[in-house]
Amino acid sequence: MTAYIYANVNVTDPALFEEYRALVPAVIKAYGGRYLVRGGATEVLEGDRPAHRNVLLEFPDMASLKAFYHSAEYKPLIAMRERAATTSLMAIEGV
């Protein structure tokens, strides 16, 4: 079953976040993931959630998603992202 990572990202250090953005696609791809949404215009239609940067990644299954997230390759990128932004991440199983 397909699995997704949804991220809501508030970038606080644009220069460092650009470094992260340059490095992370290769790691995502290595675990079978691909971008469905990467930034782009955002409009809140309901609720009071701030319209920050949104990212949606698709993986073949939850095992691949978790392998990516917990990988040795992604660990230093998590630390970089945490210095460059405040982020809310969710893993979601598809239907």
C-alpha cells in the first residue's frame, strides 16, 4: 500500500534550507520515493493552519517510507532541516 510523508515547513534559515533541498532528493529517490508536492502556492481554505511551505512525498509502502526516514543517509539531513526550519511531518498510509 502506497505511503506518504506530508510536511508543513516554516523556513527560518533560507540559505541552510537551500542546502538541505539540494541534498535530500537523491536520498528520497534511493528509497523509492518521489515528490508529489514541493513548495508551490498555498491557500488555506478552512481552519487556522498557517500557509507555510508544504511537501508531499510518495513511497511504494510504509516500510520504504520508514526505511528512508530512519536511514543513515537521512539522519544528518534531518539535523540540517531542524536548524533551517520548524517542521511538522506525518506518515500516512494510502488507500
